[in-house]
Amino acid sequence: MDGSKTLVIGGGKLGERKAKSLIKHQADVTIISETFTPTLVDLGKQGKVILVEQKLENATTSLRTHIKNSKLVFAATNDRTLNQLVSKLARESRVLVCAVDMPEICDFYSPAVFHRGSIRVGICTDGKSPIVSKVLKKRLSSQVTEMDSLNLEVQHHARELAKKKINNSSDRRDTLYKIFNDPGIHMKLESGKIGEAKTAAEAIIEKASQVQSSDD
């Protein structure tokens, strides 16, 4: 989404939620609406979104032009007829469209997403229930911890080194599992000593590479 031209039709709460999410992913966001929430007005003043104030009734020509110049379109109004028109115009222009709460006219759905460092988890219900997505997101987010994020950083470091040191893919996989389950590394991560944890992982890889060399 970084730098992608994205169009949101609707400046109410629905449009605001979509805009906030898109901003987090560095999208180039334009919002068309007759009115805007105070938050969207502030985002416009900050230059984080482009606000186009326009009556949407009988605005087919203008909407078509904006849609053609976009990569993604979100129909986020409370007017189902208008959302259907936006979806129709987007598909005519071969632009992907998501009509909020109308999965039957969507090309894609927006998942409920949470992050833990470089871990990103998305929950999608095929557009059937944003509430279920939100509940599952909350439930799963409590299961993915900061330790998982730290383990990921160690595994990434170890995997890159192991690819250079251990030729056999099976041995490499076993070594990475050994690092993941190592109690000493876990203790270091629990203490926030990620540098020491990486050093310990390097030692395990070095030992595995020596065993591999002797076997060869």
C-alpha cells in the first residue's frame, strides 16, 4: 500500500476508520464526501489525506474520473445505492473495490489486523461480520506475546546465518528448532537481552556446522 493512490467515498465514521487504517500503511488517501468527521478534517489539515468536498448525488462523471486514477476504492457511505454505483464504476474501470458491509459487491475484504513487532495477524470473515473479526482479533492478540516477537527476531538472525553455515536443509531446520526451544535463549529473551540471545543462537549454529563438516 505504500504510496498507492487510494480512494475512499464517504467522510463519516466508516470512512474515518478506513482512512486511519490506510494511513498506517502509508497509502496516498483521497476522501470524497459532502461532509467530514472532525478527525478527518484534522487529518486533512495535517496533509495526511486529501479531502474533496463534493455532493455525491448525480456525481457519476466526477466519481468515475477519481476512480480511474486510483489503485483501490472503498465505498464507505451509509447509502447502499451509492455504494453499489461506486462498485459498478470501479469494476468498469478495472479498479479493485471494497464496499463496506456489502460483501456481495466487493473484490476484496479488509481484515482485522494486529501487530507484535514484525508479526502481523489478520482475521477475515469474508465480509460477513466485522464484529466477529473484532472479537477474534482481541482474543488472538492476547495469545501472541512480545516473547513471540523477540523469538522471531532471533529466528530471522539465526536462519540467515544457518543458510550460510549449514548446507543440508533438514539439518538446518532441526538446528532452528533447537534454537527456538533452547531454555537459555528463552531466559535471555525474557530479560530483554536479545543481543545475547542471538550470540547463543550463533554458537548453536556453529556447533551444528562443525558436526556437519565432520559427517561430510
